[in-house]
Amino acid sequence: MQSFATSATVESSGQLVIGGVPFAPGTLVEVMVSPRRKSPGEFAAAWHEVCHQLRSQPQLAGLDDDLLQREIDQHRAAR
């Protein structure tokens, strides 16, 4: 299946115009629209912020990477 990836900006009217697609006129295409993904650096910063917020919860005070890894290993070993 041929696919085509591009980016565009939603206009103030809420419309989106995508030009230059490599399909013949009349071709039925599937369209999925989502916000542009963050850069790796932005994603990492957002992920660290989520982790910080979760770990600041009193009920998760003892949660650390080693404990999480042990639980993951135990779960995988039980399969």
C-alpha cells in the first residue's frame, strides 16, 4: 500500500488543506489527523515531569526504578 506523510496547519476556519498528494484524482483515500508529535527532547521533558508528579504522591513515596524493574522482571518470569 502506498502512503504519503506530510504536515499542515489547521486554518482559523478549522479547515485543513493538503496539496501535492501522489494519488490520482478520484482515488478514495483514508485520512487520519493528529497533532504533530513532540521532538524527542520535548517528549523526554514531558515524560520526566509526569514521572515526577506521580512519584510526589505520598502513596508512591517508596517507588523507584529498581522496584519497578524487579516487578517487570517478576511479571515476565511468570508468563
